[in-house]
Amino acid sequence: MNDIKTAFTSSPEDLEKITINLLLQGIYEWYGYDYRDYAYHSIRRRIWHRVHAEKLNSILELLDKVLHHPDCMQRLTEDFSINVTEMFRDPSFFLYFRKEVIPILRTYPSIRIWHAGCSTGEEVYSMAILLQEEGLYDKTKIYATDINTKVLQTAKNGLFPISNMKKYTNNYLEAGGKRAFSEYYKVTNHKVKFDSSLSKNIVFAQHNLVTDRSFNEFHVILCRNVLIYFNKDLQAKVHELFHESLAMFGILGLGDKETISFTNKADCYKELSGKQKLYQKIK
């Protein structure tokens, strides 16, 4: 009786957490997508957004709909995918990369870069522009991956709203751009289409940081402002993946709110810039 009484006196927050865990476990077992170690408060907000968007009354109703309607699962997957990005996002990062990392890359006969969690591709095209201006693009292969196939298609198309171009132009100039930014795109139907020369060495592919393994060895891995949505255990798992995938003396770039300081891989890197969150693998 004491156990039953304890269950009935549990708080609504405890019950909510149980139903969220049931939802995430059900998704994992039925679809193979593992969101169980995402940051709790972030994923909770997205779950409730989908509950209301589907005009449901509870998380358990969402679980039932997700398991029986793959299109609902697709919508929930898009909710879980964080797509906040822009061209030359955080210009000081790209300026530092241009001045301090490019000289390192010049010493390689060929270059492989992985943009993990590339979203709609703005930062991938930014890197292509930077490499082209520094004369390194022709010997570079960029792998741009994301779990969300919808945003990957946007990235492949290279079409972006013209309304963003003023901000992107300012970012480009602050990042040390060497040409007129408008030279890299053409305007069509209130959108801009980036030149095909920028995408010729980019491979867009679906990849799940939570469940998929390493697929190559890279000289640069960029995963900026993705890990903040994972809990500590999952962050540690992804850092294992990055360490395994990075060549010796390769460069790891994280987001401005992220760090390797508290991971078990911290002593495997030398800090190139604490401000820009750039690290070089040393063991």
C-alpha cells in the first residue's frame, strides 16, 4: 500500500516526465530515432508544441498518433531539429578561421571538412566562399550532414530569402570577405540562388549524431550550437565520435555556448581560441 500511495502523491511534473520518456522510448523502438538524451527542457517544449499543433490533449495521445502515422512522426522530427543559422554566422569566428586556420590547411595536399548539423546550409556555403577566396576550394571536399532531410533539401537547392541578404552581406564583410557578396548569387523570384561553383565540392547527406558512426577522417569538424540541445551523456558520446573522426592536428569548431572543457576528451585538444571555440587535436 505504501508504494501505491507514493505513486498517487507524485507531482504532475513527475507524471509528465514519465509520459515524455514513454514517447521518446516508443520513437526509439519503432523508428530508431534516439532523442532520449536530448536536453529535457528543450525537448519538452517541442513535444508540447506538437501536441497543440496536432490538436491533441496529451503526450500519450501524441505517442499513439506518432506510432500509427509516420507523417506525424516526420512533423515531430522537424520540431526536434533546431535550424537556427545564417551566412557567416558570428563573423569573428570566420575571420579567425581565415587568418589562423587557413594557413594550417594550406599545408595539406587535400582537405576534408565535416559540417555536422548543417541545417539549411548557410554556414556550409559560407565556408565554400571563404575557401574559394583563399584558393583552397578546389582541393577541398565538404561533407554537410543533418538528421532532417527537409532542411538538407533546402541546403542542396542553395535557395535563400532575398530579405536576408543585407544581414548576410554585413556578416561577410565583417568576416574578411574579399569581393562583393552579390557576386556569389543571382536573384530569382524573391530568392537568391548561390552559384553552382560553390556546391560542386559539397556532399549533402543525412547523418544522425546520436546513432550513426564515423564515416571518414576529417581535417576540420564544425558543429556549432548543436550540442547545447543534448544532455551531458549525449554530449560526451558525440565528442567521442568527433575525436574518432578527426585527423591528428585536425581542427574542431564548436558554438559560442559550447566547450570541451568538461568532457573526457579535453586533454586531447589544444585550445586555438577560447573565444571562438576552436581546438586542435593533439592526441
